[in-house]
Amino acid sequence: MDKKKTGQVSKAIRFVDERKKIVKDIIKTIGVTRENNTMIVKNMRTTIQQTILDMEDNIRKYFNAGGWHVFKKGVEVERPFLSIIKKVMNEMGIELIHFHKHIKDEVLSCYIFNFTDNTYFDD
């Protein structure tokens, strides 16, 4: 985790709106809605994955991402887009529940987003 300078207010307090916007952008990109809060990893097209990866600069600016393996040089992460999603949601207090779904002899890795409120959805 990033060490704060003495007297520096945390990013969670300084960048509330910016962090919420990043979460909104991620859930919109992956297609999570209030009614359908499940993400199937296999369904993440390359363009969706790249859109998440392209958010790196803003994520680094507004989140304590210095210790995240996905952003460390020389560290290989199997699915970096998924790592970013999980870390951002964790920092924002959004629970991700992992489960496997069996469809026609195929095992799909899935995540349920457990939002405590509707802050991240546009009405």
C-alpha cells in the first residue's frame, strides 16, 4: 500500500466523485446493471478488457494502487483486467462473490457484484 505523506488526506477522501465515476465506468463497460449484477469472465471481449486496462492512469491517480500486482513492472498477472476490477471494487467496498456455473460440460467463472446501494447506477 502507498505510504502517505504526513498530514496528507487519503485518496478515498480526496477523490470521492472521481472514484465513483471510475466504478460507474467499469460496471457500464462490463454490462453490470441493477437487475443483472453478474459478470461471466469468458464473456469479456478483448475490447472490454482493453477499455478496463486503458483506465490505468486514472485508477493510479485516484486509488491506492501502488501495491497492486497488476501495475508492478515485471509481475505477470494472468487476467489483468479482472485484477483491476476486483481491486477497484474492493477499495470501494463493493463485494464480489465468485462462483462457477456449469453449462453444457463447460465451467464458467462468474462474479456477482453485491452493491449496498444504487450510487453507481444512473437513473
